[in-house]
Amino acid sequence: MKELINPLWDEHGYIQVYTGNGKGKTTASLGLAMRALGRDWKVLLIMFTKGGSNYGELNSFRKLAGKIHENLTIMQAGLDRIVYSSNMNNDDKKVIQEGWEVAKRAIQNNEYNLVILDEMNIAIALNLVDVDDVVEVLKNKPDNMEIVLTGRDAHPKIVEIAHLVSKIEPVKHYWDIGVSARKGIEY
């Protein structure tokens, strides 16, 4: 006899992780954001380790109209560059910590249906955000809130508590033949 699936599970929010060295982690989370906005969900997108305005997705989201625009909050928790271990400094840590505090309050106050913590895995890997603090917040999230963490090098503690983990690995990439990041495709 087939076991019945609990009908309340589709109303439950889960923790999703998109990680790995392949292209498409942020893109996948943005597709999920568009789907959620299409269902009148309130969405918070915090972009950790990324600053500046030269991102096509930000241009698109800023041009959304009506209720969709009203239901979307975007925050950049990064300086005007991408953070790596070789270029990070105390200013990076400060702005990323500020972004994490905003995310933490939004989660604890149940302000959104979907929270996307873009590049949070990188912020954790660079010790700019404490993994145990993130785990504690995620474990105590509101039951109906969906939370997505993206970025390479997902911490094992994050993977352990997540309900869905997608590891995106490159099979072939045009960067390997010298093609640099392209406007409209990579940013």
C-alpha cells in the first residue's frame, strides 16, 4: 500500500542549498524568487559578498511593477566588488555582518515567505559570518518560511540541516577557453 504524503508538507517551508563549483547557483535562486513572486509571496534577497549595481538581475528586479515590486526586498551586503580571501578586509566583514543582522531579524520576525541568502556559503567559508549562528537561526526559522543559501563550499553543518542540497558542478565551461564573464549571462 502506498504511503500517503502529509498534505501539510506543501505548506511547510524548507531550507535549500545551492552549492558547488558550477555556474548557476544564484541564477537558480533568482528563478525561485520569480516563481514565488508570481504567487504573491514576500521575498527577501540579500546578496552577500557582492556590491555595486552592475548586475542584470538587479536591473530586472528594479523594473518589476505593481504588487510584484512591492513584495520584493533586495539588499546588497557587500562592497563594490566580489570578496575573495585575497582581498577581504574589515570593511567587508562589517557590511556582511550588517546584512546578516537584517536577515536574522527578518527570519526571526517572520517577515517574508522566501529568504534568499545569496553567497552566504562564501561568507561562512571566509569566516565573515559565524556558521553556528546561521545554523541556530535556520533551526528556529518559522515553519512556513522557505530559506535558500547559495555559494560554493557549503559548510557541512549547513548541508546537514538543509532539506534540499543541489551541488552544481561544471562539466564544461567556456571560461576554460578564455571567455570572460559576459553582460546579460554572468552578470
